[in-house]
Amino acid sequence: MRDPIRPIPPNPLPKTYKYLDAEALGRLKSLSLAARSIVEGFFAGMHRSPHKGFSVEFAEHRLYTPGIDTRHIDWRVFGRNDKLYVKQYEEETCMRCYLLLDKSASMGYKSDEVKFSKLEYGSYLAASLAYLMAFQHDAVGLITYDDEIRDNVPLRQGPSGIRVLMDTLENTQPGNETNLSETFHLLAETIKRRSLVIIISDLFDDPAALISALQHFRHKKHEVIVFQTLDPTELTFPFDDVSRIEDLETGREVTSDPRAMRNSYLEEFGRFLDEVRGGCMSSQIDYTVAETNINFATFLSTYLARRQNLMA
């Protein structure tokens, strides 16, 4: 497969978008997001196709039949066994990628120590990935959801194709409660052709139901990347003087002794993260935590570089 690295040109879009950050695009210019598994696409591109042709990387021999271009005959094989075989190669194709952005109420949370809410941080990730894939000539779409699907930007290729996607991100606001597992089951049935599915969410749902829903994508042969987007206070719970907590999605309030609440929270949240991480690993889902106190350009460039090295 040919080298997937393609430089990203300056922003050609006709307007300036909030979530297209020049620093991030600069860091991504030498990186790529390639599919680890074979993908099904529309046009020639940088990802391996499940179909065979006469193009890039050798796949297998098959017997020559009249009508096949004789340039593909392997004469060395003919010299050894006096039979005509032709070389078949893996085709390359563009990738189909769906960005699934959680816009539920909990994604609107932002502690005082960070610059962006989880939804804003996730929107920066989505915009940067969409821009990167546009210049890989991949097809990218966007789906936002809370307790149901709210926006569905169809797959499009090229710079002009992501304008609607960027406009949608600009107008995305936190919505209702989360219903991740049901939404993911629905989307797994809706996305028909093998694709790369990138999920940006805090994943606040029952972990068993959530993993079952993520496995549904894998059952449908999709490759899945999960960015669990969390505020640092959700990981550390530094509120020693807090006696009352409100659930952003349900409005329910919990009152307790601050120290006991902190210990109980950290234990339960740690168990939740372990279940999600373990379920993703066992399902061959690429999982990583995206903390909103880390510069999103640093996070994304580090992730892509690591993924690129693992695939080299």
C-alpha cells in the first residue's frame, strides 16, 4: 500500500470556522488516519479494499483465462510448472468514516480549570478529523445525538463536502439525557457498508449495555475508534468541600458527607472506566480517554502518530 501521508493545504473553505484550529491543522499535516482493516469505498484512495484488481499490493495468483491482459502473467511461475498464472493485487479505495458526536446534557459540563466543555472539545476533535479525512479524499459524515439522533450529515468527499458538517458543528448545543446503547444499536443497523466509526462521547451509560452496543458495530464489520471525552474533575473529583451534587441530565440531587462521597465516587467511576476499557479491548475497539485539560491538537497528533506507528 502506498505511503498514506498527504500534506494538508491551507484552509480552502469560504469562511472561518470556530472548530477549525490553525495550530491543530499544522500538527496534523504530516499524519494520516488509515483504516486498520479493509474498507469499502467509492473511489481510488489510500485504504485497502476487500476487492482484488491489478493495482498496488500483491495478493495472490490465479489461473490465466482468455481476455485477461497478458501483462499480468507471472512468467517465472510459468517457467517452473508450465502453466499460465496471473498476479492479483489488492485494490485501494477511499474510506467511509462516520463521526458520532454525543451532544447530551452531560457533554456540556466544564470545570473552572479548563477552557472547553466536553462538547466543545469533542467538536474540535470532530472538525480536525473531518478536515484531515477530506484531504485524504475520504468520505466523512457527522451524526450528533442525545437520547435520539439529532443531526445526520451524509457522507461527502473533499473540502466542499465538509462545509455542511462544519456548519452543523457550529450550531451544536448540549441537548437531553443520554441514551447511548439504543442509539448505537440503531446506528449499527443503519450504517450498511463497512466503515470507520469514530465515537466522541463521555460514554455515560450502563457499561454492559454500552459494550453490547459497541460490539454491534463490530458485528457489522465496522472498525471502531472511541474517544471517551472527560473533564479532569470527573477523573479526580477534587471537591472536598462539596455536600450536594446535581445530575446535569436528570436534575436529580445527591447530598452526602463530602469525604465519603469522594471516595465512593472515585471507586465507582474507576470501576466504570475499567469495564468500558476492558470491553473495548476484548472487542478489538480502539479506545482512548481524551481529557479536556490536554490541548486537543496535542492529544490528536499524539494519537494519530501512535496509531500510524502501530500500523507501519
